[in-house]
Amino acid sequence: GLDLTQFEVGDLIGEGAFGQVYVASHKRSKRVKVALKCMVKSQQDRYLDVDGHSTPVLAEVAMMLRLMKAPRCPNIIRLHNWLEVEDNFVLILEYAESCQTLLQYIKDTADIEENQARQLMRQLIRAIMFCTERGVFHGDIHTANILVTLPRLELKLIDFGCAQPITQKPFNKSDYRGAGHGMPPEALRCRVFHANPAYVWTIGIMLYEIMHGRLAFNNRQSIMFGAIQIHPRLSTACVDLISQCLIRNPAKRLQLHQVEEHCWFNPTTPNPV
Ligand code: ADP
Ligand code: MG
Ligand code: MG
């Protein structure tokens, strides 16, 4: 069986609301580095069935397992395995080497260029589309839950701790467990929301933050009523994409399958002379 003594635990590499993340190496296969996400069990933990198994597992694990069946998506962090050790859950994750969070990358990089933003957004959209195909609503996409490798800007979506299965039924506002500033306006206004339009809202929020280095909306009031202040250096296509993803009425918002077709992703390259 698998247990923690098989790992040599190294530095603390991350701390979130619910757990610590350590880099570790598997002793027998020395070179293989993993990230150990350690969480103390709590009363609030949710459990879900995994297809073909009768014992429910931690929802975070169940949701990730849906995404691990081949073919996998390179933009979603891999779950190798998991353990329960006394009062703790330990997720054994792919370690994203030479990476930082998108939050840090944005802090360190003034005026990110649209070409870089496009590269990041293409990968984020690929991860999101893949999640919808496997029936997973991530529910907590923000810049600390996105890793970016340097210098190649490969993107990995992490932290499925707030993820939920997508069904025919809409989600309730109370189902939303992610960071408050990521909540779509329809969840605040109508108290129900669907996964796809919520994902499109998130895409708009992420693109805005990458291009401006700050949140589009700071609080619920501004999510519902605030005007978006867009920087004049942005191209018209970029402004249009942000604006269409951040339309408050989900029925009028750009649809998920339309996002990738938006002209910002298909810049016409000038003919070489
Ligand atoms: P929480 O659910 O507590 O927010 P996360 O899964 O978001 O925990 O992890 C917390 C932090 O740990 C992340 O923001 C990131 O900095 C780091 N981290 C998490 N997973 C990995 C990984 N696989 N590789 C590298 N760093 C990671
Ligand atoms: Mg997190
Ligand atoms: Mg989490």
C-alpha cells in the first residue's frame, strides 16, 4: 500500500485556506517530485461517489478523478493518488516545476502584453472546456488557483476543493463555495446559476485581471452594479471580449463555445512584405 513514509517531504510551497502544500519526492523513484496537499478533516467536508465505487470519497478527489481518465488535459494538474492519515487527507499531485501562481506572475509583470495574455487565456479556456465535457464545475477559479510555468507560460488549473458535478439542474447561490469576488452576478441576483455562463463570467474576470493587474470587481455591490474601468491601451478586440464575457445578464453573455471563436483569439497577422 501507499503511505507517507514512502515520500521525502521538502519545503512548504503553498498555503491556501484549507491546507498546506509541500514538495516531496518519492523515495524509490528518487527523481519524481510530487506536491502533497495536506488537509485536516472537517465537518464541512463533502463526499461524492466515484463511478464504479460504492464508498464516497472526498469531493475534491471525486471531481479530479473525472478529469484524470484518458485522454487528459495538459492544463489541469494531475492527481496521482490520495491518502487518509488519521485526521488528514493528503492529495498526491503532479508538482508543477518552476511555476508560480498567476497572482504572483501578475504582480511581478507590469503591463502584460496581449500576446502573453492570449497564450494564457487559450490554455485556461481549454481547461474549462475540458471540465464541462467531464461534468465538472470548478467553482473557485481565481489567480491563486492557476499555476504558470516560466518562461514558457504553460498553465495548470489547480484546487478542485469547491468543485461540483454539473447536472441538468442549475446551481443555487448557496452551492457556490469559492471566493466571493468570483461569484457571477446571476448567483447574487437570481440565486441560481448555470455552469457554462458562470465559466464565461470567470473568463472575463481573469482576462480583465491579467490585463489590469487588479480585480474587475471588489465586492458584491460592484459585481451587480459597478462599471468596468477598461485601460485605453487594450486593443478593441480585447475590450470587446472582456465586455461580452462580463455582460450581467447570462442570456446575453457570450456563450462558452463562442469564446474561442472571438476575434481576439484569431488576430490577423499582417502580410510580410
Ligand atoms: P487551498 O484549497 O487550500 O486553496 P490549493 O490547492 O489552492 O489549496 O494550494 C495552495 C497553494 O499551493 C496554491 O495557491 C499554490 O501556490 C500551491 N500549489 C498547490 N498545488 C501545487 C502543485 N501541484 N504544484 C505547485 N504548487 C502548488
Ligand atoms: Mg486554492
Ligand atoms: Mg481550495
